[in-house]
Amino acid sequence: MAETQSWEADLVVVGAGAAGLVAALTAAEGGAKVIVFEKERSIGGTSNFFHGTFAVESEMQRERYITYSRDDAFRNIMEYSHWRANGRLVRVIVDESGLTVGWLQRWGVEFTEATINMPDSPRTYHVVKGSGAAMMKTLAEKAKEKGVDIRTGTPAKRLLKEGNKIVGVVVEHDGEEIRVPAKAVFIASGGYANSKEWIKKYAGFDLEVNVFPVGNVDKTGDGIRMAWEAGAAEEGMGMLELFSVGPWGPDFALRNSIEMVAGQPDLWVSPRGQRFCDESVAFYDTSLGNAAARHREGYHYRLLDDSIKNIIVEKGIEKGLGVEYPPGWRPVDFDRELAAALGRGTKEAFAADSVESLAGEIGVDPAVLKATVDEYNSFCKEGRDRLFAKPLKYLRPLKGPRFYAVKARTVFLGTMGGIKINHKMEVVDKRDTPIPGLYAGGYDAGGMWGDSYCIKCSSGLSSAFATNSGRIAGKSVLLYLGGASEGR
């Protein structure tokens, strides 16, 4: 096996997403020699797609008189997880979050607003100008300026260990395995969202059948496997960042008018034509994803009619989708896009002149769907949802003359666990003893969550866990290397 001395480093980072690049830049800022190995030919991964990040007590929040505190956030996140999360890990991520936004700003990442992206939630969402892709570009440029060597198309294969200490990695380069000596390794390879075997084993879903990954490419759990082979303990396997979206497939542009209309909190039914939740969970991706995931078919249907469609087109959407489509945005292209989809023979959206005919289109018992719609309309007329207690403002009856259904798939943004870490981002073994020289963060690490992604009290927490775990790991590595500057 070859050994390339020019690749010898103080720190090797496995993965060039948000966690990896932040860790690399933090360590380089403190004087460490850093190499980043990325499996794909481009950087960023899932981090390219986020629009904002969680933080509390940031300068942006102070300027806007936002008083939601670190203590508030810590309590709410831990209560959301029913204290299944690692309290010390949650505490340090929350406490560091405002400082990390300021650190990112000093490196040239631009934020436009501190806001919320769902009702009745704290204003913790710091919107990134140009989305995550812009942040990844800035971090990569600044890291290179500090001497970080970023090697794309170079997957890490396994860790090198002497005694109980990590001393480097083996990577694949031009078809050859190469030993890369290093004093520390940070694993941030992005989870296992594309591993059919692991998704089935740990989450119980059949990938691309009843659950679909969004924005993930070739994430097969490489970093997690490497850490386990080196003695790391396991934590959080099977936890997915679930939500639901429809219509789905290559025939539909991302964020189309059909999706905007169908994503509103109107009438949703199971694959058997029965209502299954308070549809106002539409505002909270985790609740939406958990409700949708109960249908092991991997989809449900969202129903509306001309009267509802016309209200949405005239007055705008209630539920926004990302920062580009805020509440009040008007999906004026709905009729044109639906006609085009129906003309292509889509099986993701349907239209009919009666509820019974619509039932035939989507393959459910007409009597069941008619009973569901009739019951729902009676709740709308009474002004009280006697089944799921949906707020009155979202009770809109389906009266026709045309009725529509959109197939909504259960999807996920990433896997959220695998390697057990402590609050210093040190990887620990089954006795909770740190493995010297080994660190992990982002989608590869467990401990930040309970059984569901905490969203209502902490908008943008997934991206914040990536950036903050990377920054904390970078500082921990500097201390491990011998008390270099913490990089603040």
C-alpha cells in the first residue's frame, strides 16, 4: 500500500459538507495542517440544499430584540426528545450556535434574516443568502486560503489505528489504496441515506419503495462503518429526518404550483381513502413526516376542489415552502401545470367531476372516500373537527364542481445517527471512553435527537448541528494537538 508523505496531516476530515468544511477551517485557523477527503466529485452534499440554520442569542437576534434564550432552546429541545437526547451534547450545540453564526459571518457567509419558517415558533432560523450552496462555496474558498487541501473523488476506506489511538486513514485514489498518516480524524461523511440494506435494517423502510431520500447521493454509511470497525459505539440508528412531498418524480419541477396547492392543510387521506391526521401538521415537517410514515405504502393523497383551489390562487398559500415561497405566495400556474401533467398521463395528480370518480382514479373504494369527504364537510359546516381537532381556520369544505388529488410521498432529508459521540465531538466506545484522535459530527453522529427531528422549537437545527459539531470538533482537535488557538 502506498503512502504519500505530502498527504500527511494533523487532521484528516472525511466528508466535505457543512460539518467537514467547518471543522477543517476551524482547525486550519488554529494552525493545523488539514486534508479533506470527499467521496464525490463535488463538495457540499446535502448541505447544498438548506436555506437557513438555527441559532440563539446571535447578534442578528439581539438587533431584532428576539429574546428567546439558550436556556429556552435547551429546555425545549430536551423536552421534545423526552430527554432521550444527550443533554450535554445538546447544551454545547445550543450554546455555541450564536457564536457560530457570527464566526461564519466573519468568514464571509451572508445571512439575510433571523426569522421562523412555521407558525408559533421561536425566531431561530437564520436565512443564508444563496442557500447552503453559497455557504459551501465560501467555506471551501476560505479553507483553501488557510492551506486546507480538499481532495474530491477520493473516498476514505478505513481508519488506521495503533493501540487505542487513531493515526490516519486509508483512502482510494486513482484506483490505488493510500495510507494517509494523521494525528486526528473527523468523520462527517453524511450518513447512510442511500443504503437500502441499512435503511431496511435500522428504519424498517424499503428505500425508493415506501420512503425516498431527497438531495442525497451515494451516502452508504462509509464513515459510520469505519468508526464502528475502530471500536466506536452506536447511537441513533434508524432515525430519519422525515417529511412528505407531492407530486413526486422527474416529470415535476422542484417547488411547482401543484405542490404548493397540495401542501396546504386541507383534506388528506390514506391509501384506503380514510382521513388520518389533523392536516395542520403540514406546517411542522417532523409531525407531517411521522404521520405520513404510518402508511407503509409510502404515500397518501391530498384532496381539494375548485373552491379551495380558487381561494389559494386568489389569496395565496398558508403554508410556505422554503424562503422562496412564503405565506401569501400565489400559485397562479396551478391550472396550466395540472393540465400539462394530466396530458402526460401522470399517476401523481388526478382530477374528476365527482368524489366517486376521483376515488376510481386513485384506486380507493368510492363509498369509503365519499364517506370521508361527507364527514369532513360536516365538520367544516359545524366549525369543529370532531375527529382530529384541526383549527377552524383550516376547515374548508370540498364542494366541487371539480375535485383533485395529489399523491404525496414519504421522503427524508437524511439519516440522523450512527456514531456515538460526547459533547466534545469525541467518538466514544461502548464504555463511553473516548477513542483518542477520533471525532464525528453531522449526519454521521447520534445523540442530538430522540426518536424524531426536533423542529417546532428550533428551526434549522439539522444544519446547525452540522456546522456546530464541525466547529466544536475543530476546536477539540486543536486542544488534542497541543493547546493551539481555539480559532474564535
